[in-house]
Amino acid sequence: MKKRQGTKKKKSPAKRFLTLLGAAVVIVLFVACLIFFREYGRKTKDGKPVTLEVAEGTSTRELVDLLMEKGLIRFRLPFYLKLYQSGQKGKLRYGSYELNDGMSLDELIRALSKGTEGERLVLTVPEGYSVEQIGARLEKEGIMTAGEFCGAVRNAAAGFSRGGDLPEEDSVYFQLQGYLFPDTYYLDEDMSAEDLVAMMLEEFDNKFDEDCRKRAEELGMSVNEVLIRASLVEKETDLPEEFPTIAGVINNRLEQKMKLQFDSTVVYGMTEGQYGVDRVLYSHLDDDSAYNTYKIKGLPPGPICNPGMDAIKAVLYPEEHKYLYFMMDTEKNDGSNLFFETYEEHKEAYSTMTHGEETGTAEERNTRDKKSDDKEKKDQE
């Protein structure tokens, strides 16, 4: 007898339909999630001006419909979630607003929660600005004097709700350096310096949330230490994509008991937070500031600026590598850095970049510090 050859059992049309339907559902859900998170986390960018009139008694639902109609938001659900998390649900105010369709959801909610009674001022604090620089900008823009703002910062430290995180008052210029979150703020014309500082501290608490605090605890860091490291990261490179790498360099140098030797700390101490120094000279490294990481071991006593969220996240989730040195790539001249595991590699790259010129080089600095460390060891014996 001949054996019957096996035949491949075909799926029924119903099963094929269900399979295709399931795949389509998965794709639709994936695309929906992607759109949701893009809208939810969108950042402020240039956009077209939009005039928004919100009548008294407008409900949140009606306002969201109006925002959709004006093109200020693209989807309702991300806005509702952002509004709920902001704590401003039910607090959005009526009025006539001059907005633009490039605003982030955070910025849009802040604007709508402030209302338009009286003239409103806009203050933009860039990532990496120090307390001193913020004060100078406020004075330049005629919002308040630098002295008023800096005085309010000092006074707010005394009643800071997380006072245990702050450095000792006599060890730093400002105890709240690092805690004034860089962002765009909409201010009432008669807003006091105390109100502005409170607003910036509240924004910091919103951004440095419970997840950040738990991660800091996992790493064995206080909030203040995270901010010190993040402020160094912010000042040592202009490229956010390099932040995790710089954070890794800090970890590696500290683990090996090496001095950090960051120029940014020299400039902060030398200028008392005003910066504005284009080039750090060899003579600057002798500055006796407690922030000078060419002289002190370990981290400076406090942050040297107010870092943004990218720098903070880099410290909480640093890149793991063996780099101990880095220097600006002057050939590319795009703000990027070159990273090295050994001093010999760093020295060779520096020589190539400068064609052997000796102008207060990193080699001279490291040689001087090595001699200083050797002398210190001898003095202790």
C-alpha cells in the first residue's frame, strides 16, 4: 500500500483574519503610544504666535477643545495627564493670552495657570546659570535688582523644607545654588524676589521627583552631591550627549583618589559665580578658592551652577567606562571632547592639537599637582 503524503493544513480564513487583526491592533497601539509620549514630553521650540481668548467660566474640557482648535496641543490625553501631574487641575485661569504653537505642555500649563491680570514678564533661565548670573539677568531686564534676588535666595535657604540637603552656609556662596531650576518663568509685574525664588524651588521639586531621590539613595548620594556633580557636568561640555560620559569621568577620578582638575571650578571660585572668563591661565590655578579642584581633593563644597535635567539624569545614570581625561576637540571645533584612559594618550593628543606649544598646558598642570602631592606625602611622614 502506498502511504498517503502529508499535506500542510491551511489556516481557515477566520484564523487568518484574526491573526492579521491582532497584528494590526499591535501596530496601532505601538504607534499610539509613540505619538502619546512624543506629545507628552515635547520640548519648547520656535513656533507661530497664537492669540487665545479664554472666557470666564470656561470648563477644563472646553479649554482643551479650544487648545486643540488653535493648534496649541495635538492630542487631548497627554495634556490631561500633564495637567493632572502639574497640580494645576481646576486652576487654569481665564484671560487673553499671547502664546505660540511651539510651547511645551509644561510651559503652556504654567502660562494658563498664571492668568493675564496686569502685565506679565518672561524670565528665561538657561541651564548652567549660577545664582549670580540669574540676578544679573533680572537686573539687566529691569525685573528686580540682583541684590534683591540674591538676598531672597539667602533668606529662602533658612526655611528650605529639605534643609538637610544643603551645604554649610559658611562653606559656599549660596546654599541654594543648584536648586533654582533653569526654565522659562512667567512673572506678574509686581512679583517679589521671594515669590520668584519660591517658584523656582517648586519647579525643582517637580522635576527632581521621588524617582530621582530613590535613584540618588541607590547610588549613596545626597541630593546636594547629585547637584554638585551635575553642575560640573553642565559646565564641562556644551553637548548633552556627552553628559553621561563626563559623569563617568568624575566617578573614575574620584574612585582613584585623583583631583578632578576642572577649569569650571576655578572660574566659578575666581569670579564668585559670574563666569565670563574665556580662557583659564596657568596662573589662575593658584586661586585659593575652596572650589578650586586643582588644589582640593574630591568635590567642591557646593554646586557651581544650576544644572538642567539632562545633566542631573547623567549623574544618576552615568556611562560606565575607563576614561580619566578629556579635552576639547579643537580640530572639529564643534564643542565636542576627546576622551582618554591614560595620561600618555591625553598628552599625545594635546601635543598634536597644539603642535607642541607650551602655554599653561594640562601637562604642566598635572606635573605641578603631582609634585604638590609628593610634597604633601613627605610632609605627613
